Amino acid sequence: MTATDPSKVENSQRLDNFLTQRPDAQELVDKNILKDPKVAPAIQQQRDELSKARIQDTLRHKIDHRPTREELVEHHILEPSMGEDFQKMQDSLKGKITERPDRETLVQQGILADKE
């Protein structure tokens, strides 16, 4: 391979193109990609922690004060029949679980292997 290898020239041109189109540092700070070099790192960290805590508090408040199912039905967000279908399915599953055979029966029927 020579110094004028076409792939090296293309790579060099591509790199030059990327570098000329590269955003400046202030643009990256504005987009929150880089941290502002004018502000001390400890202050930036504290600001980030406060922001995170504020978001957590807001989410916790929204979750604690979310509307009940009945309120959602009253506001026509949920259909009342959805609860009935869910209740039927839940009752059906509870019935199947209570009627489930025990381990010994399953071993006798050859469904489970006896590990004793």
C-alpha cells in the first residue's frame, strides 16, 4: 500500500468533512451534551441531583394522586364493562388454581417426575 492509497485519501477527506461540520463547544453546552466549563463541577452535580429529586417528587405526587378506577369510569376514560370482564377472568383463574391437582397426583399421572 502506498501513501496515496485511495481508501486512505477517502478516509482523510471524510474526516476533514466531519471536522469542518463539527459543532462548537458552546453549541454542545446549549444542547446539554457538554457541561458548562464556567460552572464548577460540584455545583453542576448538585444542580443535577436537585433536578432529579424534583422529578422524583413530581412523579411520586402524580402516582399518589392518580384517579381511581371509579373516577375513570365516571369521566368515560374506562368502560364499566371492562371491569366485569376482568372480574370474570379473575374468578375463572382463581377457580382453576383452587382445583389444581396436588404434586402427588401429578407424579402418579406421569406429568411430573418423582424426585424423591
